Amino acid sequence: MRSKSEENKRKTVLITGASNGIGMEFAKLFAKDGYSLVLVARSTERLRRLGYQLQDKHQLEKVSVITADLSEPGVATEVYQQVKENGIHIDILVNNAGAGTHGSFDETDLEREQAIIELNINTPVALTKHFLKDMKQKGEGKILNVASIVSFMPSPLMAVYGATKAFILSFSEALSNELKGTGISITALCPGGTNTMFFRRAGAAHTRAAHGNLAEPAAVALDGYTALMNGEVKVVSGLKTKLQATSSNLIPDTALAASMRYQMEEEEGDWMQSKL
């Protein structure tokens, strides 16, 4: 009888946005448990460095790297095709890659927001569609979609990002119901503010949210990993985030929007400094 680690060596996980942050922590967790990896992100150098480190440390069967900008239309399908051409079956899919942009909607860049919609919605939908069909043929598989605490509430000053994450949560919960009895589970991970490059890349580094009590990506990834392995439909990571999610069912949306706007505004000290 094969041990769990021996069984894992026969399985492969694909992780998007794997070069840093929560995605990189997911890669470490799966590698520790012996899974072969397919790492997807824009940075070839970072992916290769991470892949070499994990393969050497954990003696993995195989680590593959795919350089791709998943914010471009059609690239998700190209990634799937490349995986298939290499003869790799994906047992676990982690749709982690995501991005946002900060600012009033009438002032933010339309092309940037369309790219965010492509990355946050169209890419996980396409990858899920493709790999889910393969999983159903095999009769088993797991999919993890990274949503957010803002999946539960309006998010002024990051309106498009918040809406994309609301989509991901609804999408995941609906598919979880569809797939009952198939041997395939779908889990939505809902973290709060996390100590990654997200805020800086979104132009939100000077907001109250970015300076708050941020979770560490390793802890968020572990919550998601545990929930995924247990076949849970949804997991809210962190006590503070759980309280926020619970309160979203009790507080009117207008009050939630006001609270979120306060968090996404610049701290007074930064605002004053920016005016000097």
C-alpha cells in the first residue's frame, strides 16, 4: 500500500501567480507534500529560481515553469494547451493570480481595468473550464480559487477589483454544488489584507488598509491549502477577516461601503505629506 507522500508524487498541481506572495507559499506547501509543480507567472527568472529550490529541497518528480501574462486575452487557453502538449495531467488547480487598481472609477485607466477583469475573472474561468473537463474524465480533482474579503461587500476606490472577487466567490460556490458526487471539489479562499506586493502594485500603498494589521502570506496559503484538502467550499482566512465576513450579513451595504472607503483612503499623514 502506497503512502500519502508516494501518492502525491504521482500528482501535479498548477499554480498561477506563483512567483511571489500567496502563490509562492502555495508552491512551498505542495512541494513539501511531494506534488509535482507547474508554476505560472510573468517572471521566468523568479519561477525558475523557485522551481529549482523546491525541486532540490523536496526531491520532486518534476517542476515545470510557464511564463505567461494571464491578463492578456486568450493566454489562459494557451497555458492549458502547453500543459497538454507536454503530456501533463493537472490533479489540482490553484487560481491564485490577481490584481487591482486604486482610485475613483471615473479617473482610473480603462485598459488597466479591462486587463484586471481578464486576469481576475476570464483567466480562472477559462482554466477551470479546461482542466475541470480533464478532471471529470479521471473522476477526481481539486480546484482552489482565491477570492477576497471584498467578495462580501462593496469596495469603493477599488470597485472593479471588488466586483471581480465577488464573481469568483459566487462562481466557486455554484460550481461546488454542480460537482457534488463527481469526486471533484472547488474551494474559495477569502483572505483579508495580506503582506504582499498587492497594495503597491495597485497604487494603494498609502491607504489605511495597506498600513493595517496585514496577514502573512504563508498563513493565508496554509488556511487555503487545509480547506482545499478537506474539500471545503469556502474558507475565510484569519480571525479579523472572519469577523468582517460575518458582519457583512448584518450591516447594510451602504455602511459596509462607507467602511471600505475609509480603509481605502490615504492615511492623513500620507495625505498631508503628498500635498507638501
